[in-house]
Amino acid sequence: MATITYLTQIEFGAGSLARVASCLDTLGGRRPLIVTDRGIVAAGLLDRLQAELPAGLPVFDGTPGNPTEEAAQEAATLYRREGCDSLIAMGGGSPIDLAKAVGLLVTHKGALASYAAIDGGVARIGEIVPVIAIPTTAGTGSEVGRAALLTLQDGRKVGLISPHLIPKLAICDPDLTHGLPAGLTAATGIDAISHCVETFLSPRDNPVADAIALDGLQRAVTHIERAVLAPQDAEARSGMMMASLQGGLCFQKGLGAIHALSHPLGAYKQINPHHGTLNGILLAPVLRRNAAACEAKYAAISARLGIADGDVPAFFAALVARLNLPKTLGEVGFDGSQWQDVVQAALKDHSAATNPVPFDGADYLAILEDAA
């Protein structure tokens, strides 16, 4: 038996940003807090959003590259001071995840740690204020995801997970991604690919999610290199945004060891690696270690993507290389001294439970050494 829910209202397509005011009105929002980051401001995307909304709405633009509890608390203070009743998140996964955490803080008591999935917090999360999510990258899927990933004050990167955290509405306008730099297009696109791959390999029974994952994976592989090389290619940008959305829709089924490792690796503030970059580095090493348990699913991926020799790990390693993304953890600043702490965190991470086979500490250490 399986319970399947898909998932929230989505406005998709070029120019769909123009619907934001009517969408806010539908949700009953009158004074939203806009949550974004300074990169979005510098790129002029916040101006485009504000042009569609009433003047004078408060803005929090202090979202860090990897969102933190401190930033969520700061934004929640602004939300309360300004008398807000809803949230609009604009940006990549970081502002969207931060907005979810703000929605939790302004409706629930206690510290965010008490709502972490690994500490039994899922059942403690109830309804939050309405959130509209407007992604400006094609990778995260957070606009339809039930999770928010944050680094707590104690240094742990944890997942806050609940259906109540799914934004009430997502506006997916591929026009907003046309100015995304090549490196960020590649890294966020690999993030979407990792979502589709890990969801498809998850042992949970959800044929609907499997179908979405395979379709999203094919779209991403078809369009990612075009989007990187020709950033104004509207068809490629739309294809990548749909692939990202599909990755978010399907990862309700659960992820795996790639994310179990990339979450704690992403918590190192002094290194501050991009989440999608980490997933790209870990993709082939994890796939190699999962191979014996996934022969039938690797055959399905190979058939869908036209991988003639069936070597799925090698196919994705070559794609990461063609995209000029880092291929090792050493290239992004890790020296191996972090491995024992990362392994212990990966064993506890919420994504570990849905890897195709259970990994122990030795497995995770071997993957890190393979990716080093």
C-alpha cells in the first residue's frame, strides 16, 4: 500500500511572475515578508517582483548561501515587527528554505532544533503561514518540497520536514533563470539530477514518483548542457526548470546517500560549498557503491538516457566533467580531517534511510575517500 499526494498549486511558464499579486490575494495575504538574498537584489530580480506587488512591502535579503538558524531568527523578528501575515520567497533553495523556517518560527514555540527530523520533530510541526515560493534557479525543487535544510546554532545541518512546510503556491517562471551564471546553472542542474536519480533508486514503493523522476532526469540530461552553453536558450531554461520541479515533486519518496553526505558537508561554514556542487562530486561514487543492489533500475535509467554500455556511474561522472564542475571534495576545500564527523552525521541524516541499501560508517568513509 502507498499514500501518494501531489502536492500544491504551481503556476509554470514564461511570464508567470505576473500572477504573483493575484496568487497572494487568493491565499489571503495582505502584507507578506519578502525573503531573498543579496545576489537576487543585485541581479535586479527583486525589482521585477516588487513591480508586481504593492509598494512598501518589507524585505529580508540577508539569506546566507547555506541558510542558518541565526538568519531565520533575524527574518522572523522582522516579520513580527512589520505585522506580516504571509511570506514570499524568491531565489534558490536557500531563501525558500529560510522562508519555510521563518513560517515555522512565527507560528510555533521553541527553538528550531526541536523540530529537526532526526530529533523526532516531524510530528511537532503544524500549519504555518502561507508561503509563495518563486525559484530563480533550476535545481532545488524546494518550491514544492516538504523539507527545509538549515544549519543550527549548534553547527548541525538538519532537515525540518513536514507536509505543512510545502509552499501553498509555487511560481516557476523560467525567464527568471536567464541571467544565471554558467557555473551556477551547472551546479543547480546537477542538484535536480541528483534528486531524480536518488528518488528513482529509493526502495519506497511509489510508481508515480518513479515515473516523474525518470521523466525529470531525461529532461535535465537533455537540456543542462544547452542551458550552460547558451544561457538565453528559452527552451533549455524551461526544460531545466521543469526538471527541477519534477525533482522536487518526486523526492517526497526519499533521497539517499548522496544527500546524507552532502548535508553535513554543507554545514562547514568556513568552506561553504554549494549543495549542488557537492551532489555532483558524490553522484558517481555513491552510484558505484549502490550498483549491486540496483541492476534493474540502472538498466531502466540506461534505456531512458541511451547509455549504451549501461555504466550509469561513468555516464554521470562524464557529465559532471563536461560541465566543468569540481570533481573532488579537495577542490572545494576539504582535506579529509572532517571525514569522521561527516560519517557520524550521515548515519543520522534523514536521507540515509532511503538509500537502496543501508550503509554503515565504513561505507560512508569509503565514498568520501573515493570522492576526495
